[in-house]
Amino acid sequence: MKNIALSIIPVILAMVLATSCNRILEPDSTFVGSSNIELTVAGNVIHKYDPASWQLGYNPSRKEFRVFDDPMKNYYTVTCSAIPSSTGQKLEATVTWSSGSSTQSTKGKFEVAKAQGDTYWLWCGDKKSPVGVTVRILK
């Protein structure tokens, strides 16, 4: 009986580890519930679009979205494998952002977590650093 119990423990541990590795986090409710155009990394709002002092850019041929402040020191760009079109759509994207002198970038699989008119909330639920980014298609 003791040998059976000892042989079950490694199986249980292996199952726990297998289900916890590379877990994809569900979209953050604060991010999805927001009406803001913003970049959120690991639960922190990095940039939030303010129409009085920020600009939006969109290049359909490059599938690229840009959000930047007037002095162009703070920005984020999103380059997608496809133009977002509906909730649930999956796409690859590269997000690059700068806060003054520091520039960072992440690439991953994103899902359209919310679509409202020409605005899309993209979510990459990477366990290490989940990223939420809002983009708007300009016409």
C-alpha cells in the first residue's frame, strides 16, 4: 500500500506542473471594461491616450497602429499580422513602447477581447507579462 501511495505522488506532481506551465491568463476585466485607448503591461497602465495632447496614427498597408504624445517622447506602436475585425479573432502582434529614453517591445499571440465600433482591445495573456493594448482604425 505504501508503494502505491509513493508512486501516485509523482504522477500528481507531474499533472500539476503540466497544467500550470505556459498558462494563458484571461483578459484583465479592468482593461476590457475600460473605454480608454491605452497600453497595459502586467496590470499597469503604461500609456493612456488623451485627445488634447496625444495623436493617433494608422497605416492599413502595414497593419500598424500608433499612439503618441505631442512631443513624441511617449508612444506605443502595434504591428499586427491581420487587421482586427471582431471579438475572438486571434492574431500575431508586436507592441513597442517608449517612456522617454527607455524603449521596450513584446511580440506574441493576441486575441481581440473587445470590439466597439472601430476600436479594438487586444489581449496577450502571457503568464509572465500580460499585455493589453487598444487600437483604433482611422478612416
